[in-house]
Amino acid sequence: MSAIEWTEKTWNPVTGCSKVSAGCKNCYAEVMARRLKAMGAVLERKTGQKNGYENGFEVTCHPERVGQPLTRRTPTMYFVNSMSDLFHPKVPFGFIDKVMETIDKTPQHTYQILTKRPKIMRQYFQTREAPDNAWLGVSVENKKSGLPRIDELRKINAKIRFLSIEPLLEDLGEIKLKNIDWVIIGGESGVGARPMESKWVGNIKKQCRAAGVKFFFKQWGAYGKDGVKRSKKSNGREFHGRTWDEMPRNSDLQAKSLSMV
């Protein structure tokens, strides 16, 4: 199972990425990739086996991983490329096609695909249909880089569109939530983490309620609701006295489909 609260398993047919905006400053995946590269070097010396992180955080496609979900029969929520961005310019569309083929062949699973490069995602799906079991999302961290991604996402035909507002770095003001189904919010953790204010979260939650959008509060991160820095675990996941774990359900998808007929 995944340590990420809003998914069940991660699937990384691509690893590695590059920074494009303020939300990338303290990228957890980059830190993890460097650690795994060092661990892999030790593993290879001892056993002759590789762990797939020989290139560290350089963008790398892994054909041997493309078929991994095919072997799992239990319906599972997969976060695609927790260690990369499927729509990075260094990932060929031909390789993305193979990823989508696996998604098509496993309708029992649900795949969450998140990008900071929605223009490339939109270009890809201009000539292809997104699988029904693929949820498409964009990262939103601030007004300058994050909000424009939402407009790009809205132009893509998908059964579910979602926003990962993590790390939330400022008050986003008014957000256009039309045709958005799900919003995840989280504060930043780790070394160099930047604080998230309660009123920023409250503003988004209020708009989600008004628009009928599912709201998921992932974590406070390194700074609690009181602005004090402490461990992420100590700060917890409660907002306004409770946890918020709302997610789109199959019944929601069916209702949405009927409304579009």
C-alpha cells in the first residue's frame, strides 16, 4: 500500500523529472531518487541486481514496468508516476501510448495521472481518447503557475478531472472549478518546507462546497494550523476539527455520464 493518503499503490513506468515552478523547489521525488540511486549502487555491488534508479533523477522510461498492473486482479487505485511526470517533454508519446494500453487493459483499476505540464497532456489527448478509468489532474501551488493549469485541464475530455493543491503556497483567491471533480489540498513537509495558512485552505474548501466538488485534506505538513513547525505526523490531517477524505465514487461517475447524455 502507498503512504500517499489519496491512493493505494504507486506505479512508476517513468522516473525522474525537472523543475518547472515554485512547487518543485523542495521536490520529495528528487530527494528520494538520489537516495535510491545510492542504495541501488550498494545493492548492485552486493547482488548484481539493479533497482532502476541508476540515473538518479534524470528522466528515464522503464519498459519493464509498463505491464506491472496487468498481474494484479484486485481493483486498485494507482497513482501513476509518483516519481516523475508522465507528460514531461522527454517522455515520447509512443511510450505514453504503451502506458495507456495497460490502463485500457485493466478496467478493474483506477489510475490517477497528475502533471505540471497540462499543455503537453492536452496535446497528447487531442488525437487520443483518455481511458474511462484514467483520472487526469494538475498540480496547483500558486496563482502564477498553478491556476493557468486548471484552464488547460478543463480543455481535456476525461471522466474525472482533479487538482492536487500541494504544496499550497499562497491564497489562491477565486478558483474556477467548473468541470473539476476533486480537489486535494496539502501543506509542504521536509527540509525547507514553507508554511500553509488555515485561511487559504478554508477559502478553497468553501468554493468546493459551493461547486459540489469533492474535498480531500491530505496534511498540514511541517507547519501546523497554528503556524508552529513540528513533525508532519504531529500536525496531523484534521481541518476544522475533522478529517476530509472525500473522493469521487463510481456512482458519481454514472450520474455525471447520465447528465451528459
